[in-house]
Amino acid sequence: MSAGYDVLAISYILIPLLLIPFYLRLLYIFHSKFTQLLSYRLMFHQGIGDIMLMTGQFAAGISASFGVPMPFWVNKIFGAIFNGGYQSSIPFVLLLSLNRFIVICDFRCCRPLLDPRFAPFWVGLPYLWGLMLGISYLCPGVDVLFDLDSFSWKFAGNHSDTTQQIDLYAGEAIIIASTITYICLLGYIFVKKFLLLRRAKAARTTVTRRYNFGLLLNVFFTYASLGLLLLLFHVQPKISNTKTASAVVNMLITLRAGLDPFICLVTIRSVRKVFVAKSTVGARFVTVMRT
């Protein structure tokens, strides 16, 4: 194995090893400080799917580093964990987009949906989807296996083409739905801002209404990174179908999941304030704006 592939194999190990503890601390903050808000509950459970993905990639990294294929059933189980975690995490992007749409547009008829009583429903749907696919990956004829020849996870078995299409098109459907949601949301914000400025100018007052854009930006960057990743899935085989190209895309899958906490810390000030405290245990509760 060349030095370049050695670096990629080690990155499969180091990225989860370095970022999972970081992610766990952020999830602890969500669970202990922000449980009263549905949006943070959604981000908490999205993080669990990302950690599952990185766990599967960690096992692949060990296999790649030693150049030894995993036993079939071990490979199959970690493949189910890897892709099941991925598939359970991406629907949360759409749910968070819808959450931002309802909150910012202030649809009173939809506000009851944000009540904590409905949280199990919002959270349960992505888990149910990921669980269904995860179980299917454990069935005969449907495999997600780490392939040393391509240095990436591959669909295998008699139904590999069907499962691969479901995997890809499900992600695309979520990106399209999220894009439509964001276009509508940005249109609403623009029109609302225009009307407020017009009224303020007529009344010779200033516009005082402000939106909390931190969480909106966090969801947008997460959604945009997922969209770029899905674009790579389409473009990479057409540009280069080499082992190196497949390995790099495989690394970017894990890196994207691991960078979600950094996006959160950069965009959401209230979370960043708690995270950078000397200790999250005993830290003062941070007042969070309506999100």
C-alpha cells in the first residue's frame, strides 16, 4: 500500500477518534442545557447518527491500515451501522429546516407541532427510516461492505443496485425538499424585512424586530455540506473512478459528519458560550432566544 493510501487509512481512524469525543461533549450540552427546545433535540439525535457513521468508518480504518479485509459478518454489521447512521441523520436536516420555517414565519396553526409532546414523533421518524434500512442491510442479498480494492463502502449482493438507488434518491429528495423550504423562508424574510422598512420609513421609526439567525445558519451549512457531498457521489464516477477518488470521497463523508459540531459552535452563540466554559458541569444556564 502506497504512502498516500496509508495517510487515507490513518485518517479513517483519526477523524472518528478525535471528533467523536468532541461531538459527545456537544451532545451532552444539548441534553443538559437545551432540552426544552425541539430544534436542539433534533440536533442531538442527528449527532447520534453522525457518531454511528464515524464508528463504522473507524472499523474500516483499522481494516485499511492493516490491509486485512474484515470477516464478512463483521463487515456487514459495521456497514449497517455506517449507512444506517448516515440515513438516520440526514432526515433531521429537513426536519430542522421545517422547524426554522415554522418558527421564523410564525405560523400559529403549526406552532403546536413544536410542543415537546410531539418531540418523539419528530425524532422517531428519522430513526425509523434509519432502522428499517439498517435491518435491511443485515438481510441476505443486501450488503454494505468496506472494499479494500476501492478503499470505500460499497453496496453488494443481489439487490445492490436497488438499495444504492434508494440510498441516493432518499438523500436527493431531502435536499430538494430542504432547498424549497429555504427558498420559501428566505422569500418570507426578504418580504417581511421590506415591509417593515417601508412602514418604519413612513412612521419615521427604526426597525427593531430581529431574527435569531444563528440556528438558521447552522442548519443551512449542514444542509449545504450534505448537498455538496451528494453532488460528489454523482460527479466522482464520471470524473474519476479510481481507488484514490473513491477513498477521498469516503473520507469526506466522515469529515462532513465530524464537522457538524464545529458548524454549530461557529453559528450558535449560546451553545458556544456554554461549550467554551471551563467546565460544562455546573455551568450557568444560558438564556436562549426563541428557537
